[in-house]
Amino acid sequence: MTAPSQSATKRLWFFDQGDGSMRDLLGGKGAGLAEMTRAGLPVPPGFTITTETCLAYFDSGGHLPPGLGDEVRAAMDELESRTGKQFGVAANPLLVSVRSGARVSMPGMMDTILNLGLNDETVAGLARLTSNERFAYDAYRRFMAMFGNVVLGIEKDQFDRVVDEAKQKAGVATDPELTADRWKEVIAQFREIVRIHTGAPFPQDVHEQLELAIEAVFDSWNSKRAIDYRKYNKIPDDWGTAVSVCSMVFGNLGDDSGTGVAFTRDPNTGEKLLFGEYLRNAQGEDVVAGIRTPMKIADLQNSQPDVYAQFVAIAHQLETHYKDMQDLEFTVERGKLWMLQTRSGKRSAEAAVKIALDLARDGLITQNDAVARVDAASLDQLFHARIDPNEQFEVAGVGLNASPGAATGQVVFDADTAAERGAKGESVILVRVETAPDDVHGMIAAKGVLTSRGGATSHAAVVARGMGRPCVAGFDAMTIDGRAKTATIGTHVLHEGDWITIDGTTGKVVVGKLTLIPPPSQPPEWLASFLGWADAAARMEVWANADTPDDAQRARDLGATGIGLCRTEHMFMQKERLPVVQRMIISDTPQARAKALAQLLPFQKDDFAGILAAMAGYPVTIRLLDPPLHEFLPSLEQLLVETTELRITKGESDPVYVEKMRVLGRVRALHEQNPMLGLRVCRLGIVYPEIYAMQVRAIFEASCELRARGVDARPDVMIPGVGTREEMQTTYDAVKSVADEVILAHGTPVPYRIGTMIELPRACVVAGELASIAQFFSFGTNDLTQTTYGYSRDDAESSFIPRYLEKKILKDDPFQVLDRVGVGGLMRLGVERGRAARGDLKIGICGEHGGEPSSVAFCNELGLDYVSCSPYRVPIARLAAAQAALA
């Protein structure tokens, strides 16, 4: 199919003029409506205003571009012709929905207005035309509430409170039970709310209504919730939203009418079955907003079998056409099915992988297509916690299992509190009647979400799944008092700060804090198959950062083919070893230090033996001691307090006081103004060579003993923080001397390499000199980012980086996403100069960026041989490496 010309001058496209390839211009919703129209499916007529027009609106300071109003009026004339109805005319009124649609799905983040075109005259005409006064005034109150909130900026609660009071007064539980006269009373109160808040009556001119609605939908692109969502999902701010104006069809005309949302497959598990919900006698927003708890889509088969059969056929047609699971919205108006949306559906990571596998095995897509279409970062969801099966607990109730995984945390009732407490590192569960798009920042900060209303396609469920947050929705056993900030579940009354546990996989809710256990370390069969496809497509290897045998085994189970970073300082910090380390540090002579180090050698040897055995057959890169020695000693401030107290209480002759003063003297001698740029990394090994000698001896004694037992140990020694050729040569010679001595003494050959961690800008510049000695490079991008930017990571991330991101001084946190220009430019220089000096130079990365997909893609672009990341991020890196190669 040849796409129609996407002329920048054409601002309005009727659904039958566009197609599915035009999502950048028409947004996902507009493109989907156009494609369904072209396929001959039952779509109400309408048109889409382009994303480019939205950007022009912002460029002009929030004013509709010149001439757009006339184009919209002309389009409405054409819509009148196509529908046989008249906009603003009571005899046969044309009503429209005004809906947002970005090029990628942002469920609930922007605004929608239904039933636009109603006023005091057309509502009476609609009542006469349909012979259904209750329906007409129900539609009018919906429109007034939506318009009042979205366009006029009146809090939604103002309108909801009136409806709740009307139901209470009438003694009914649901909206459809209210009569036309009750709705007229509600509408009168709505008029008064509008007059009080705006100083003007509710707009009666339907063309004014439409222009204001279009502006409001454009404005919603820059609402706080939309900005928060874009920031979290890394969606560019300059895409804008399209606006689709679609003639209304009505699901609230009686029990033969209704509205639904469905997925062509289960978005939690990927199972090939129709998954969704349907509400009789309702409009679309009732389902996605969670206002009423709906019935399952399969129940439609019993009530309206012909409609259900037609819908099943359309769902299959659309999935086959798009070659992907579809998220569908539809309305049934007096027994006639209308399709209102198709788009690729949000899904859990498990579902994404299983659907990709199924589509490839069915021949709809290739294996490489399957690998390319799963979001690599989403695989993190597969390694969520679950409730410890040994826990004894009472289930308070069961809601809908809306997003998988278990979470435990303290109850909070609003998004702002969730965001505030989450930022402090507290575990919180956001508990709401229903979430709204304005809650997205709280959902990001929370460990999980619990709602008393809504279904598996409600806002809470869809957004939580996309974020990988556990969610239980539609938990109607819970009553929430927003003013008192309490939630009542049976006999339990929960206050803010009380602990609760939710299981989004089963829907269970438990009062209290339960123990959670991590997911299994080995991927399930379906994920292993999928990642096998990814490995076949990848160019780079994926290694892991691991400091213990357990971490190394976990990494291997998750598919790592090497250890790119084994940090030895963590081994020094263990309780039984720290006193020996401290004794070594406060020693005055090399001989005394060597004596203490001899006590540490067996510990180090056992550590290395365990990791090398776990990774038998694969390289294990062991970094020699990196941090400054003062980190292993008590703080200067703490020692000053302790020695002062001892001198006062015990006297200066007390042995404990004497020893503490000795330690204090050594701490003072080691004290540096800027220790992270002082006596650390390779400088430590040069000034105190006996430390590195002990570590190298431990590495090679362990390797020789393992190889003698037939274990294929493959150690590589990494020297940290080298910045000059002389540092590289000195440390290389020292390592090689001890390694060769141990190998010769054991008579067991051990293949090994000596290399360096590139973490200083100077190392990148002189990489050619270093590579003439070093046999491999590993970019330590955590420190390379610090030294390139001049930022202290610990301070920057808690102080100015959040403000920099907010002000767009930084696009991303450079410690989370690799800076391709500055840090990346130095890396490129290091790769080019290093490989020019040594053609077989092995180069990888072992900073935190090694498990971040866009950073992995950049490493692939640079031609690195491997990336190394934490064990649980290995599957993410494997998929990201494959996608980088395929791109």
C-alpha cells in the first residue's frame, strides 16, 4: 500500500483519507481509525487534526493557527453530509467526541470529551429523536462534566459529588438507575457550578465548544501527568498529539447498547484468547476510568451472540493485519457494533515475549522481528518479587489481578504523598478508589497500586502493567474514606502508614507486611527460547558484574558468558576480615603489612576459587583493590569522639585508648581533602605493592588448584584507574611477575590476560600507549562519567541533577543513560586509539550503563566486544545487544 502524501500544509484528514502508516502525523488513534475505515470495518465517520498542527498551536503561544477554525467548520459541514445530521440543530443533532492521540500509546494521559454538540436545545431534540429522555439528559450531564473539567478547569470532584448525592437521594446504587428528571436536577446544579467557577454560563454555541475542546486536548499534551509519563517512558516532548473528531455512537441507549475495551490476547500472560470487559448501557469512559466494575467480554456472547461473533472476527482480522496484539475500543448502539480504536496493546513483559514467540512460530513475523519488538527494559518485570510461600497469612480479599508481581509497603492515599515518600526510599502502596492520569507520578514512586474500582483495562491496570508495577484493581471489598485517609477491608481499618501486601499475579490483598522473595534466577523455558533467538542475532557478548560465587552462578544461569567485573574491595569488608584489613592498614612497615596480608590471602583465594569455578570455561575479570584505604577504617569524627570518651573515663594508659589513638593517628595520616582523586586505584597498588601482590597470588593459586582438578578457570586481572603509560607498565610488570611465579611453582598452565579499567579522560586520550601494554580495556563508565563531567555521583544525583532534568539542562541522568557526546566521545577515542595500537584488544564496559538498553546500543555502535552488568539485568542486556545489532 502506498501511503497518502503527508503534506505539512494539510491539517485535517478524514478517516478515509489516511492509513495506518501515518501514525507520526495522525497519531496512533487517528492512524488506527483510518486503517480500520480503509479495511471496511464499522467506524463512525470523522477526521483527525495532525500532530504538526498541535506543534504549530504551541509555537503560536497556545492559539489555534490562522485559518484552522474555518477548516474545522468546513470539515463539520462535510461530517453533516456524511452522517445526515446537523451540528447544533435540535431536529437531528450531530454530536462528536474529541479525543487525543499521540504517535505512541499514552493511555489516559491526555484528555477526551464525549457528546460535544449538546446544549439546552439539542438535548431536547435528542430526547425526542431517540424517544429516550433519560439517555439524552444522561449524555448532557456527561458532556457538561467532561467539558467543565477538561476545558474550564473545574475539579472533577465537584461534578462527581453532585451525582453521588443524587444517587443517595434517589436510593439507587448506579448511574443508569437515575431517571431523566434526576439528571435534569443534576444538570441544573452543574450549570451553577460552571457559573460560580467561571463567572459565565455554560457555553451553548456548539462551534465555540468544539474550538475550546480542540485547544484543551492540545493543551493536555503538556499536562503534568502527560509530562511525567513521557519522562518515565522517554517519549520526546516535541511529538505533540493529534486530535480526532468522531461522530458519536451511543452505548448508553439501553440494555441492547454498551461499551467495551478488549485485547486480542491476554495482556498479562500472552494467552491467545479475547481478553477484555464490557459495560451495558454505558459510555466508553466508564470502562477505562473504572467508574463501574464491568463484566468480562465473554459474557457478551450470552447477551448478544451476533455482536460477539462479529467482534471476534474483527479482532482476529486486526491482529492478523497488524501482526501484533491489538487493544480495541468499541461501542454497541442498539445492537450495532462500532469500532472506535485499534492500537498495539500495552502488555506485561511475559505477554510481550510469549506473543512475539507465537507470532513468529505462526509465520506472521520472523524471529528477528520477534526479537526487535519486545522492549528490552521491560524484561526487568520478569524478575519481580513474590510472597514467600512459607509465610502464614490471612487473605483480606481478592481483587482483579491487573499487573503481575507482589509488593509490600505502607499505605498512602494520594499520589503526591507517594511521590514524596517514595523519593525518600520508603516502600509505599498507592491505595485509591480509582487512579486518574494525574496520579502517574505517584504510581511511578509506589511499589504497587491497589484500587477499589476498575477492571483489568482501567487506567490503574494499563499504566501499572506498562511500568512493571504490581496492581490489584476492582477490589470492591475495600471502602476508602479520602477525607479521613482510611481504608476499610472487612474488620480492618487501615490508616496512612499501615502496612499492606498485594499480589498482582493472583489479585490477593493481605493486611500487614509479608516477606517477599526474589524470582527464580533461571529464566523459564519460553524466555530461554526467546533469548536464544536474541543471542543468535547479537554481535556483542553479555557478561556480568559479580563479587560472590552466588552472584556468578546467578549470572551464568541468566545467560552471562563471562564476568566483566569482580570487585575485590567487597571481600575486604566482611565482618571476620575487616579487623585484619584494619591491622594491615595501620601497620608501619611493608613487613608488618605483609604479615597481615598473609592472613587475608586464604580468604581471597577461597573467594576467587568460588567465582572461577562457578564461571568455569568463561573469563572472570578481577579488579584489584580500587578504593582509598581510609574507607576500611572508622571515620575520623567517630574516632575523635571515642578517644575523647576513653581518655576521660579510662585514662591515657588504658590499652583500648592506646590502640584507638594508634588507629586515629593512621586515619589522620591517610586523611585526604579529596580521597576519590587521591591515593586509590592503581596508585594504591604502586605505593603499597604488597597489597596487589597478595591479591594476584590469591587469584593464581586458586586458578592453579582449580585447573589441577580439571576446572577450566580463566582469570583476567584488571588494574583500576590507570592514566599514564608508566602506571600501566609498573602495575603490569608487578602482576605478571607474581602470576608467572605462582604458575611456575604449581606447574599448571593458566591462560590469563592483564588489562585496565578505563575510567579517566586521560586514559582515553593515551589509549594507544596503554594498549601497547594492556591486553584488554574495560570502560568503567561510572567513574568516567564523574571525571568527565566533574560531578560527584552521590552528591549530584541527590541535589542538582533532578533540577537539571526538570529544566532540560540535561536530557537524561548521565549516570543512568550513557552520555554519547562527552563520555561517549572519549570512549570512541579510546577504542580507536587502543585498537590502532593492538588489533586484538578486547574491549568492554562494566559500569552501570552495561544493562541500560540505549547505552548498550551505543556500545555496539562503538564496536565493543561485550557489555557487563548486574546479574538480573543480563537478560535485558542480551536483548538490547541483539536489537542493537539488528538495528
